[in-house]
Amino acid sequence: MRFDFDTTLNRRGGDSSKWRKYPGDVLPMWVADMDFAVAPAITAALQQRIAHPVFGYGLACDSLREIIVTDLAQRYGWAIAPDDIVFLPGVEPGFNMALKAFLSPGDGVLVPTPVYRPMHAAPAHWGLARIDLPLVPDAHGVWRSDPVQLDAALTASRAVLLCNPHNPVGKVYTRDELQELADGCLARDVLIISDEIHSDLVLDARQHIPIASLSREVAARTITLMAASKTYNIAGLKTAFAIVQNPKLRERFIASRLGMVDSVNVMGLAATEAAYTHGGPWKEALLRYLQANRDYLRAQLAQHLPGIVMHAPESTFLAWLDCSALQLQPSAQAFFLEHAKVAFNPGDEFGEDYGQWIRLNFGCPRAVLDEAITRLAGSLVRP
């Protein structure tokens, strides 16, 4: 079956935050929300659910839990039990629940940076000290952290907020890198909170490795957060899940809802089950399209905008672009918004030192990507 990722769908004038935030002459290339129609299997499942006229409170069916268990075993060799899964309305509530449940004000939280805004901001919500561990691209464009800095940061931390695959740099952590981090956490009694929401969006035939799958010892001190939302473009249906294999951690984690984290949307449960059951062919076609978009974007920037540096992301549909050489004022994001009428996520949302960086969403039809490149190039032509 062929899937259409080239058709530009009109999202203006509706309820899309991506397309409503800026005036109509601005092309939005910001928030991690793709401009593709969802998989037909998801639409069919939602239509079937809507056919039943009662939309009361929902509870995940046993079939969905079993699907997740089977999926993780098949893809990662990671054996979990159905009861290890805790359904949530989002990954962001999940890592905030974990920080609240297991840390006390003043405790340190290691965060590899730059990192997407909700994770960057989360420690401060609970009076915690964020300890940044810089990720820096090497000569081959691979983002790495310094082992000496990692050791020092772990020593000062009670928890690690890991984003794997990483947003915004697109890094897919290797087994060796994960093992080094896990060993350091085990040696220092550090909790691992791992946001793996982009785990299905790895490119170039890479393999995602859940950090909790490394060993029973690592799993016993890890809270893993996942969802179908980014891969299948169903974020608005507010459905995610945590995997907590340690029963004591799981009980304490669940108790930290504290009346703030609600139950899961019934439509989201239906969409998630359909995604994991029938969405495989659509996902594979999507990955091919995203990889082609990434490669096209990189080639076009090199040809038409050589002042912008792009290290090809290994995952996600997000490009982390260094515009420092252009010396745009007052920032790269503000310049392009005013002069190109293209909206990106500003770099300083991901860390204070990244004002000359932008995050670009290439999860869009090729024609939209072309329009953005044309506008960017035009904005840099001096009269």
C-alpha cells in the first residue's frame, strides 16, 4: 500500500497550535508536530471507537498492554510484564512526576544539553539543581559528552534526565555510551529517567536501545517514558506510558500523580493500539520519507545557505542548525521570523548558550521544506 506524504494539508484556521501561533504569512517549522495525515489504520480505529456513542473515562485494555510487551520484546529483546506499564497523558507529566516522587529540593539532576524546553525547565519546577552535561559534535558530526564531565556531573546528581533519541540534536546513543552512563548511575545510586518518545524514529537503519534493557540492575532503577505520539503524529490525543519494572519505584511513581496528572484519553488509547498493531507499513514509509527530507535539507543548506551548519540527525524529524557564522541579530530565530517569515524554535529554549541556533521541523511535505529554504535564502540577500 502506498502512503501519501507529499500532499500539503491545509491546517490554517483550525485548532493546530503549530499553525495558529503566528500570522498567516509565516511558515511554521517549529513544534515537533508533523504535517502528515495519520496512518489509515489509526483513522479507521478512531471511527470505530466513535461509532460507540459513550466517551466516558478510559482504562487501557489488556490487549494494548500485551501489544506493548510483545513489541518491546521483538524489537529490543526487552522483557517486561504488562503490569510494568503505567499509562499517562504525556511524557512530560511522566518525568515531572518522577522528579517530584524521588528527589528533594536542592538535589542535583544531570541533563545532557542542549535539550528540549520541557526537560530543560523541569528541575526548576521542583527546586532541583540542573547540572548540564554539554553534548558537542565531533569532527564527524557525532554528538558526544566528555567522560570527565560525565563523571563529575554524576557525582553531584541524584537523577539523570536522559533524552534518547535526543531532542534536538537527533543523537541515538550507542550501547557503549548507555552502558557507561548506567554503570555510573549504579555506582552512585542515581535514578535514571529516560524519555524515549522518539525511539521509533531512528534513521539509516540504526537501532534504538532502551537503557533499561541493558540489565536487570539498570532496569530496577529506571523509569522509561514512551509513546506512539511522535511517530504516528497523534500527540493531540494525549496518550503515553511509563515502564517501571521495580514494583517499589512503580508504586511511588504512581502515587506522585497528586491529583495533577489525569487519566488517558479514550481516543488516544484506541489510536495507540491501532498504531502498534497495524501501523508498521506506514511507519516504514514515513522513515524513508523523513530520511530523504533530512538528506535533501542538508544538501540544500550546503548549496544555498553555507553559513548554516547542519550535523545530520540520526533520528527524529528535527534538525538542530548552527547559524553562528551568520551573526544574525538579535537572534537567528528572531531574524528569520522577521525577514524570512519562517518560524523555528529558538535555540535558547534548549540552553542559554544557543541563541544563534534554531530547531527546524522537517516532518512536512517536500514542497513545504522547499518553500522554507527559498525564504531563508532570500532573507539573507542584502540589497
